[in-house]
Amino acid sequence: MSELLTALKNTFIKYKTYIIMSLALLVTLIFLGISCSNNANLRKTYDINTKALTDTIEYYQTKNGQLAAEKEILQGDMKDLKELNEDLYKKVKDLEVKKPQQVVYVETQVVNEVHDTTYLVPEVTDYLKQDFDFSNQWRTLTGYIEYNKPNLSLTFDKDIVLVDYTLAIKDNNVYLTSSNPYVRYNEIQGITIPPRKKPKFSISVGPSIGAGYGLFTKKPDVFAGITITAGYNLVSF
């Protein structure tokens, strides 16, 4: 064992310049790979956010004939959301939700039907009351008109609008639809916060073959065998 350590020590002393340079080159390549990976991710995020900030809502018909809206949203973290959309950032903070994965804000309006009704009124009357009901599947609107000479009043008993939403998020795009045909989508905003990828530990076994210069044999050498590799995957493309 001592002879092996002595041989390794002597080898390091003799070739320390090459060993140090090789290690430095290896470290440089690792950091270069990490930098390239980070720059590629930043570039992709920049392109997504540029489109999300400038893109408009796209509309299409579903198979059931319902109106659907599609809009790309931001990608990043809460710091990016604060810089790009401070109003939405404050709304999320008010919800007191820690580490959200996705945030979506939707602004809609309901444009109901216009109702026009004519009532026949007796020529001479001091009091008149007429009920009305304009309810349908998506809205309950009832009330009455009352005339009590000389006053004329309009009263709504019920005014309820029924709205449902179906929302899906895929590839940083929001898809939104409602069965209420009177719903209009004015604005869709949001952000997707990708989970941070932790380095993965992996072990691989496989055959290997190579050629090099033997430090002990002092001559070119060819080798073959089984290689076992273990470590963390720091960079991936």
C-alpha cells in the first residue's frame, strides 16, 4: 500500500503541471456548461415573457360551440412578477399563498340581452302594478313596475347572473371558457413558476474502451473494461 502511495505521489510531482491544468480545464468546462445552460433558459424565458406582455387574447369555438379564450402568460418567479406586473403581485400577496406554482388573473364582463316591453295602460287610472320576468338559463331578472299617482317606480326583486368558468394551463398558455354565452373576456394575466431542478445523483454501468499513455508503463496503451460512473447531473441540454 505504501509503495502505491509513493508511486502516486511521485507521479503527481512529476506530472503536477499537466494534472493541475487538466483539473482547471475540467472545472472551466463545467462552469461553461452551466453558464450556457443558464443563458439558454434565460433566453427562452425572455422570449416567452416578451410574447406574454405584447400578445392579445385569441378566441376560438369549442366542439360544443362555446366561446373559448387563449392567452400566453409570464414565466419566472415572484420577483419577476413584481417587476413585470406589480398589481397582480400585490393581489397574490393579499391571498397569503406561499410559493404558488401558477397565478392567473381573469377580467370579464357579462353583456346581457336588451329587453323592451310595452304594457297597455287604461286611459284613467290612479294605481297600476305590472310584474315582469326576463329570466333565462343564465340570468334571473324579475321585478315590477308600480304607478301610484303621481309616482312611478321600478323595482327589481331578483337580478342574479350565473357564470361558470373552465380553466386549463398548458405550455404556459391559459385556456378559458364559460357556458354562459354572454361572457366577454377583457383581460387574462398570470405567471407560471417552474419548480427548481435539484441536481440528480445517478449511477451508470457500462462497457468502455479507450487509449492513452501509461504513466507506469511509459508507453501508449489500449484498455477495455467495465466502467462504473457515479455523480450529480449539474447541467443538462
